[in-house]
Amino acid sequence: MKLTVLGCNGPYPAAGGACSGYLLEAGDTRVLLDCGAGALAALTAVMPPEELDAIVLSHLHYDHMSDMLPLIYRMQGKPKLAVYLPEEPAGTRALLAGAFDLRDLSQSGQIGCLRMTALPVRHPVPCFAVRCEADGKAFCYTGDTNTCESLAGFAGGCDLLLADACFTDALWAENKPHLSARLAAGLARDAGAGHLLLTHFTPGCDFAALLREAREVYPRAALAEAGLTVRF
């Protein structure tokens, strides 16, 4: 498998950056995970969007799906892309109706050679972690979440864990909508993940502190950055 980071900011892009967008490839299968502000331009620099096998939207906050709207123009006159997404919020979901082949993310599915499963996680709107498996390899993406009891089991044994790591210890709280870097690292440890990639960075955040706190728990932690490619 190969993961290309198109954007890793949230809830808004840094100058010259992009919000959540990740291209996952396995064999001839190519899936876009999330499509936040700036992700479409980054994707287009790598491949034509119409050649994707599917798009998976972990949830419908704008920093994870806003570039789906200009993608509607790109896809005019072309076969409808399969888009897996939550059922709610219904108003946001309705923005994509008619332009794409909308499918329920909560149901397991086969996308090309990838077997995809989804798990509800803890966020202010319905959000799902996503696991993709092919040829004996497994990838797991947490989406946006705070602590979630079932997540370690869901991610168990994955070769690469892409985890929401928005906060340092000092900024995290139980009622926040995201994990801290340390908690993301604890998730990777408990899941027995082969590698951990931290993501969802607020522009101007303390990257050194995020990485240091994560590596105190899981030494193989690394920071996502736009353009990074990981093979596993």
C-alpha cells in the first residue's frame, strides 16, 4: 500500500497548505480519504480526480469535505464517483446529492482490491474511523475523534495508523473534539500498529512538542506533512 498526504491541517489550511486529504493506493485501486480545503488542488497535481475508484469522507465538517463542492464542476459529464459518507448532517450531505454516487459509510464495502470497514468514533457530528485491507496489509485512519474505547481493537495490528493528534497535553481536555498527540501514540501502542503518522494540525501549532509527546509513548511516531508518501 501507499499513502500520500495531500493536506494535514484542521480546522483551516495553513498558508500554502491544505486541510485533510489522503490518497491511499493498493494495486490498481486509488481511494481519496477526506477532501478538505486545498486537497483537490493537491490531488490534481498527483492524478486526475476522475480516475479515483472512490472517495471516503470520514465526516461532514467542512475541513474534511469542502473541496467536494468544486469537484462537482470537475466531474460534470463524467461517470459519478462513489462517495462513502455519513448520513448526517443531512443538510451538508444534500450538497453532494445528484453529483456523486452516495453510499452509506457505516456499511462495510469492497473498493477495488481494498476491503473497507468503518467504526463510529467520538466527535460533535457523526464521524467514522476507516480501516482498509488488501494483500495482507492493513491501514487505519481515525478520522476526527477524542478517546474511543473500541478504536484500539478496530485498528489492531494495522501496518500504518493515521491518527488525529490535534493537541499537546497542555491543550487537550476530555470534552475536546480531538485526541492529543500522546493519546494518539497510546492508541498506536495499544493497537500494535506498525507505524504511526500524526495529523490534523492547527496552523502555528507546536510541532516539536506534538512529536516529542507522542514519541515518549510510541517511538516510531512521525508527523504528516503535505506531499509525504509512505509505503507499507
